[in-house]
Amino acid sequence: MKYAPSYIKLFESDELKERAEIAYKILEACNSCPHDCKTNRLKEEYGICASGYLPIVSSYTTHHGEEPVPSGNRGAGNIFFGNCNLRCIYCQNHEISQNWKVEHHHEVSHERLAEIMIELQERNCHNIGLVSPTHFSSSILKSVYLAAEKGLNLPIIYNSNGYDSVEMLKLYDGVIDVYLPDFKYGDDENAKKYSNAENYFEHIKRALKEMFRQVGDELIYDGNVIVRGMIIRHLVLPNGIADSDRVFRFITEELSPKVHISLMSQYYPANNSHREILLNRKLRISEYEKAIELLDRYGLKNGWIQEIESNEYYQPNFNESRSEPFSL
């Protein structure tokens, strides 16, 4: 029997509509993420994310990504949201995450975002992947409701940078089937310096605990494609900047050693990383091997490990192609 996404029951009971309305009101004094800017985005007052109330869809596509289980053989239906609530100086998607004047031209109505979800379903994608949704989390729920009205019945993946508001995540409880967050740093100083994220470690611990509370450490599959669960992505950075030891220790001790980890080696100097001597090179094999050893030390045996050569071919180009940014 086909897996029924979590939000279907919420839609049928009208709770999904009620949650969408609650989330939308948050935009009047926005605290959609830990920056807690308190701007009135309904009146086009911009905070850290430089975004108004309408979602910015920079690209949407059938995507065969880094982990095999969300993409399967038909691909994930990924929607890439423009702008971001972080300012990672090495962001590999900087063409859409830190290019605000251009990305504002890609604002869409909530109805159009719902149509995009349906279009990806009609393309026979396995799921809907919300990529970098955090700063639009207050408005995406409205589009999910509208898409459910139109017959959306695919699992939804919340693929975020991890700097999420626990209060917003609670509104997504029972809406999101798969959480796919980044865990970027175990060190607050580096998080502030390289991503402009205040008190990063404390905020991401709270967010991950909430995601874990909702879906647990077990992955549920339909065939070979994940339909429910949690996968934490960790990008290994040069010179130990990510502090992988502290990241893995938290996951083991405060979540579960059964949590699935996607260990990523795809770092390469992108965006403004050339300005920082510690980031202005690719990852060394020895640095990646150390991260793999730490996984073993903390008993984190579930998940995926990228090949070290991944930084050669994982280089998206949104300027050249919005519809197929990963195929060039």
C-alpha cells in the first residue's frame, strides 16, 4: 500500500489550514528563525534574510542528489528557495542565496508555489524537497495547504541549514515526513565568523531535538526511497573549522547513535571563501579521513559517506541554468 504523507490527515481535519494561518501571522513581527528580526514582512520590511512575505523560488527540478534514498530512480522534486537566513561565505548556492536584488524577481504567489508542487508530482518525482525553506517557513505552509487541496500526496522533505526556530518546527509537526538538516558547526565563534549565526550551537541543538522528537531515528522506506525519518548532513570543512568532534558527540549523546549521517566531502572554495586563508582550499584526504574516524569513535554507523572526489563534480551553476543547475 502506498505511503500516506503525514499532512493528509491534518488537511482533512482543517488543522493544516489553521496552522498555516498561525504561521502567516508570524510574519507581522518575524521570528521565523533564531535571528528573531521582528520585522513586518507583510509590509515588505526586510530582516537578515532580505525577504518579504512571498516565497522566492529560484529553481525547481527533478533532482538526483547527494544521498540515494531521497532521489531513488525518479528523482526528488526539489524546490530551491532564494535568499537565506545565513551568510555562509563559502556557500555553494551563493548565486541564489546571496543575490537578493536578482532573486526578488523570482517571487511567486502561494498559489503558484502550490502549482509547482503539483507539477513535480505530475513529473513522477518521489517527493517534494523544500531546499533552504527556513526563512519562508511562515508562508510555505499556506502553499502546502493549497497543494493538498489540488491533490498533493507526496512526502515532504524539509532540507534546511538547521538554523531553524523550534516554534516554527512545531507548526510543521505532522506536516514534514523527512527532515534533512545541516549541522554545520560545533563552534559558535566559527559559526558567527563564517555564517553570521549567533549562538549557533545552542539553536541548532534545540532545532534538531525538535526534529528528532517528531520523526525519531528510524528511516521508513517505500521500496528504496525514504518516506519518513531524519538524516543529518555534515559538511567537513578545512582546518577543523566545523568541529566535527563536538557535532558527532552531541548527536550520539543527546539524540541517538542510530541517527543517519550524511558525511559530505564536497567542500571547495566558493563565494567569498578566497578571502579567508583557512577556507581558501579544498578538503584534504587526511581531514576527511579524520571525520570518518570520528563517526566510528562515536558509534555513528548509519548513513552515507561521500567520495573525496565529490568536490570536483558537485558545483551547481544557477546563473547558467535555473532548470538544471546541477547538470552542467
